[in-house]
Amino acid sequence: MDKLFKLLRTNARLSNAELAVMLDSTEEEIASRISSLEKQGIIKGYSTVFDEEIVSKDYVRALIELKVTPKAQVGYDEIARHISQYPEVESVYLVSGGYDLSVTLRCHSLKEVSDYVAQRLATIDGVISTTTHFFLQKYKESGIMLISEDEDERTMQ
């Protein structure tokens, strides 16, 4: 992987000046390269990883496995685009194995997840079945540890 990608993936807040020093380049070259990568659609956006357990416990995350029948000429893409349009959908992946699509949701309640699956996912033409899994604890996201080793206060008795 390119050194610039690795640095931005680790910390997207690095300034062009900091990146230039780290990559033995100039600020202008870094700015131009990043701008070009954005225009080409290689860099899709920038985000922050929050420890949502600290910020707000008022949400539920779920992983939905879908078995679907791909459509002629477009395969899984049409269904994936349809699912992706909803704001509660965080990610949609085509996967190998026992199911076809993996959908990650962020909702405010179990009822909201249930309604989404029953009213939006299950009603899509081509969806054969769904399986819902709820996230109970998040330990690491986007390469960032969200808990430290000294946080476990359990003792063996």
C-alpha cells in the first residue's frame, strides 16, 4: 500500500505539512496528490471513530445476513444500491459463504431494527431470507482499539 494511504488511514487529521515531512515531499505536492485522489474517487471521504459507548448508549447495531437472487444483467448491484439508500445502513458488502450480502445497521432500538428488516429488507424483490445478529460489545473499529487491556476488572475466583 502506498505510504500516503497508510498515513491517512492511520490518522486522516495529519496536515499536508506533516505529511510532506513524513514523505520527504512538499506541501504543494501532497495537496495536489490528495486532491487528485479525491477527484478520481479513490479517497471517498474522511471520518472519525467515536467510542459510542461513551458518547451515547442510545443505539443498537446489527449485522444482517441476506440470501438473495441476483438479477440478470446487474447481479447483486441493484439490490445493494437499493439497500444502501437508507440512512440507518452503515455498510453493505457482497460476501462469500452461506449468504450473499452483509448489511450493518445503526438504529435507535431493537424495534427499529426489526421494522427495518421486516418492512424494508424482506420486501425487496429477490431477497430470499435474512438473519439478524446484534452487536453486544465493540472492541476495535477501523483499526483503532476502543478498550484498553487494563479496563477488564474481572477477577478469577
